[in-house]
Amino acid sequence: MCKIIRNAIQCKHCGETLESVNVHDYVTCSCGACSVDGGHDYLRRSYETSPKEDYIDLSEFMNIPPDTSDEVLRKIF
Ligand SMILES: [Zn+2]
């Protein structure tokens, strides 16, 4: 199981770092070229031209072994 622990991008146009901290947290940078959404549930990006040209992905993931107990998961998240 792969969990998202940080859902973030940096806009290449204005240099702003955007982070979506929960599933309904839709964040747009100050120049309006890029947006992030989805929090720790899924990664959604909006961009002007292409992911390569518009932003640097700063997202972080954690690999969780399938036998991890709920108690341990609650401590991590
Ligand atoms: Zn921007």
C-alpha cells in the first residue's frame, strides 16, 4: 500500500509552493498557472501547458506493508 504523505507542487512560473492538505483543499498559485487538489487521498493537478513546463512535483509517499495494524497507521496519519 502506498500512502500520500505530502501532496504538493512548486509552480515554475511564480515559484510558489502549493500544498493540498485535505481532500477538498483546492489550492491555486498566485499567478494562476497551477493548482493542486486531493489532499492525502489522491493527486489532482491543474496546469496551463504541461506538467513538465508548469510545475515541479514535491509530493512524498510512504510504502506501508500490508500487515501494518490500524493502530500504527493512526500514529502515522
Ligand atoms: Zn504560479
